[in-house]
Amino acid sequence: MGGARLTGEVRVTGAKNSVLKLMAASLLAEGTTVLHEVPDILDVEYMSELLRRLGCEVVRDGATRSVAIAVPEVPSHKADYDLVRKLRASINVLGPLLARCGQADVALPGGDNIGSRGLDMHVAGLERLGATVRSEHGFLIATRDDRLHGATVWLDFPSVGATENLLMAGVLAKGTTVIDNAAREPEIVDICSMLIAMGAQIDGVGTSTLEIEGVESLSPAEHTTVPDRLVAGTWAVAATMTRGDLTVRNARPDHLEIALDKLVSAGALVDELDDGFRVRCHDRPRAVDVVTLPYPGFPTDLQPQFIALNSIARGAAMVTENLFEARFRFVNEMVRLGADVRTDGHHAMVRGKESLSGAPVEAADIRAGAGLVLAGLVAEGVTTVYEPHHVDRGYEGFIDDLVRLGADVSRISVNQLS
């Protein structure tokens, strides 16, 4: 039910886009790796089940937000389709399994419907390290005859997934591996930090060139996941859209510099705190232009939320999506709510309106679902968001937090709607 003003405090957990890869990285060392600040989301459960099928014992402690992963001496090397289709991050077991076991059979992944995200760079990079990779019966099968060997790999695009897979394969390769044009996201830095704690030798962390000196073996480690900048950014947009006042704890404002600066341009007041930030907005926001780019540019995973903000802002703004061509599928659902959004290729022109009107809409991916919920908070009447499991994949306790902050939101079954 629209019309609420969000006020209060909310705490962000560890980053989904990091913890899933950290869980995959645990496969690189026999023994028990412990991760802290693990969010209670569906994707973590999917990855936990995938690791169990690979022979690991996975124990989650909800009270302490920790996960202990006991990895056997020789993990299984096959990741089946029924789990992989739900979780694109499952492709990140490819590098560790190849490095540890000499073979990895990973079903071609699913996940969000936001456009083509080919695996060509993963495959080409692993082949440079000495792997043989083929596609067969819906599986990507990677093998090596001997230990992987170091090589220089140039990525055509700073792909996060390819950087992660090559990084995790390279730490156990013989010699020096150089990844040029590597992704620089905070989640990449987080994975490097854990790998270094496990005994890896990595230089250039946080830059576009990673140099990895391979080691014979790694040891399990204990690691605290970096805070989720995308969840924190979603709350910042929510505060601005609802003209609210939110303090976001356990957040890193330095990981959201461009997004928070855009909110200041929109009329919000942003104060950095020792453990997060505070966002206040007293008037209708102003429309702001957005251009998505690889980190440290504006994150594509906050683009739907900013389209929602611009849809009720003063003025008009252009949103340019440079990473995933299908992100604008979300626009069709915003139009159902009365938004004035026109798309042309990878551009969307958004003309702000005084108000939106509640309607039934459907979430196609995690961030689209979040964007639709934010739009519903400011729409007149009732907005019903179908397929909320997408939101559950990336946001822990989203509904409970919204209610606690003053929103009128509830989860109902489809049967209750009929």
C-alpha cells in the first residue's frame, strides 16, 4: 500500500555477489572454511546445496550469520542443472574444481533474465591456463592433463565472473598468471582478501591488473564478507523516493560514491557515518541522468531503482544501460504503474510524474523486483508484485525491514489473491 514514509535504521548484511563466490572459493582447500556476515537469502541456500552435492558439509548458523564449509580431500566435480539453472553464480565452481580436481562438469547456468552473459571469456582464459574446455549435453566440461600453468590473459571486457574464475584457477596454477582488464568491484577485492588469507599470492588487488603467483596448495580460512553495497544503495533510493530518513548501518559509502552523489543531485541529504550513512529527503526528488558502467562506474544493479526514482521525480532524465541489454524489461512493468518511460536501444527516457497508481506487476530478476517494490511504496493504492522469490534471492528480510521502517507491505499467497 503506497504512501508511507520510511524512517529509522536498517542494517546491511554481507554482499550476495561476494559470499556466493567465497563459498565457491572454499573448494580450493581441504578442511573447514568459515564465512561470517552471510545473508539469509535463497541464493545462499542454493549454493549451500550445490556444495553439499559436491561432497562438502555445509552448516549455517543463523544466530551468528556464519557458514562453515567442510571440504573433502577430493570433491565431486559435477554441478547438476537442477541447481545451476537457479543460480548463475554456480559457474564460479568451475575454476576451483578444475584447479583442485583436474575436471569440472558444470551445467550451463541460469539466474536472472537480464540479457546475454556469455562464458566465452571464462573458457578462453582457462584454455590459456592449459585447460581443455568443451560443451556437451548442456554441460561445460573443463579438464587438465597436468597442473594448470600461469599465463597472461587479456579480458575483452572487465567481466566479474571471468575475473573470479580465472583468479580462483590461477592461485593453484604453476607459475605466474596475469589478468589484464580485470574487474575491480569491491566483491573482487573481497575474494582476493580471502584467497590471500588461504595462502594465495596476489598483487594488484583493486586494480585492473591482477598478478597471481601460483602455490602448491591452500589452507582453509575464516573471513568476514564485505557489506552489500547494492542492498545499501537500494535503501538509500528508498529513503529518497519516500521522502524519508534512513540510517543504513554496516555499509561502505566509499563503495557507492557515484550512486550517493546522484541522490544528492536528486535533492537528498547524505551524511557519512563511521559504520554506514544516513539519507534524508524532504521534498519530491529531482530527476537524475544515469549511465551504467563497470566499477567504479554506476552499478547496473541499481539502475531499476533509479528508474523507479526518476518516474516520480521532478523533470526528465536519461538512463543509459551499457551492460545488460534486457534490464529494460523492467520498464514494461513500470509503465503498468503509470510511469512515463520510453526506451530506445540501451537508452530509457524517464519523465517524472506526480504519482504512480498501484497495479499488479511481475519481477523478472532481483533488482527489478526491488525496483517494483520501491515504486509500490510511492504509488497510490495497492501494488502487487508477483514472483517475489527473485527479491528473496538478494535481500534478507526485505518485507520485515520495510514494515519496521513504516511501510504497509505484506506477503500473501497466490491463493489469497484469487
